[in-house]
Amino acid sequence: MRQPVLFAFLVVGLTFSAIWSLSAGAVPISWQVIANTLFDLEGPKQEFIVLKSRLPRTFLAMLTGGSLALSGAIVQALLRNPLASPKIIGINSGAALGVCLMVLILPGISLAWLPVAAVVGGIVAALVIYLGADLRGASPVRLALVGIAVGFVFDAGVDFILVTSSDAQFSAPLIWLTGSLWARGWTHLNLVWPWLAALAVLAMLLSYWLDLIRLGETAATGLGLRVRVARLILLSIAVLLAALSVSVVGVLGFVGLMAPHIARTLVGGSHKVMMPCAMLVGMWLVVLADAAGRAIAPPVEVSAGVLTAMLGAPFFVYVMIRAGRAARV
């Protein structure tokens, strides 16, 4: 009964966090007004703020938080490295560079092309990591190190574009790069939700591959899994989940690192159970970070990425120390 109760607790907690997200901001809204607005009840309402501003923003926070968590769970399993995540191995940085290059080269392009640029950037980063580490013979440690190096290179490219460009069009990307849901609405949500939902379902269906890969290449091959093909497919899913999320909410660091660890602590290492749990934890993290960012000092908004980084940096150190102790044992 422990796991069903735990999942119920996460769902209820996520629901209350979403309601708080609808109420927090420069204009505080009571829960009664939120209920009147959502269910068209009699009484005072705030249709514009709730339905057109905060509701799509909350849905987008849940969608991208869950996607980044799933991407992190896949990356950690493939690399067999508890310190891995889409941000740390450079996938998020590649997606960010793709978006910045598109804005620089094609300043008047439609918003609908942002996910395409992010996906292309993420795929390029993944290919560079794949070729640099040579998955056929490289160890997971080497793959992680190459990913970190590639991430630094792509981050440097983003910084160079922002520093050398004097165009005002990069004021919005500057906010976006901190990992912000500011000014996000139904248009942004509609751009990515079908793709992210399909990728999330696919990741869940293939979760047993991760359990087999965790046994080691020899054991997985003996059980009938084509390890190289499985790794490539799973890595592609992780790249697409992270890149599409980055395209609409920017670089939300450490969500892909923290959520799988928290889920693994709560429900164990079986990916069939751990990945849905990680997705719920990731949703919770981003929704709370976005709501807290609006509630700290209204009307000023603190980017959700800033808050996740403040939590993630010490969490990264904790995981690193814990992994070092486990290795010594």
C-alpha cells in the first residue's frame, strides 16, 4: 500500500501547488475566486488573470517539469551516473544555443519555430557527445565528461551571442535563459504539449529497457536487448524531451538531476515505478518554483530557474558526496 499512498500524496500535493500557482502573483487571488472562475460559479471572478495568464502557465510548468524529470531519469540510467542530467551533459545548452542562433539570424521568425531550433540544437549537442565519447567502446564516465565539456562550449557560444549583440531583441532571451515562465500562455503550451505528451508515454513504455541496461551490457544482451539501438533510441527521447522543454521555458537547471533522485529514494530503482514518480516530483518542483518566484517580491518576478538552481546546487554537492562514499564502500 505504500506506493499507491505515496502517488496519491504527490498528486494531491501537486493539485494544491497548482492552485497556489493560480493565486500567487502581483494580484493575489483567493481560492474562492479561482473556483468561481474555473467552474463558472456565481460570485467574483478573474477570468483574464486566471484563465489567460496563470492557468496555461501552470500547465506549462507541470508539462516541462515532468518532461525534464523523465529526461534526467533516462540520462542517469544510460550513463549509470547519479550526477548526470540534461543540463549537466550539455543537452539544454545545445538547445539554448539553437534558439539564440535562430533569433540572431532570423529575428522576425515566428514563435512556432522556437521548438524546431531548440530540437536541432539539442540533437547537435547529443551527436557531438555521441561522436566524442564513442558509445560503442566508451564508459559511461567518459560519456558524462564529454557531455560536460560540450555543455561548456555551447554555454560559451550563448554568452558570446548575448555579449556581442546590441539588438534589443535579446532582452527576452536573457530572461528566457534564466529559466522563466514569464509571459507564457496558451500559444506556447499548444506548441509543445502534443510532442511532449507523446514522448513521455513512449519513455514510460520503454522504461523496462533502462532496467535491463542497468544490469550491464552483457546481461542485457543475453536477455535479448539490442543495447546499442536501445541506447540510441532512449538518448533521442531524452534529448527531445529536454530540448522541447527548453524551447518554451528556457534553461531550468537541476530539475532533471533532483527529480529522479528524489523519486528513487521514495519508490526504489525500478524504472517502471520510478519514472512516473520522478515526473510528478518534477512537475511539483517547477510549479512551486514558478509560484514562489511570483510570490517572493511582487510585482517583480524571480525566474523559476534561479530558484531551482539555488536548490539544485547544494543538492548536486550532496549527491556527489554520497556517490563518493558509495564508491569507497
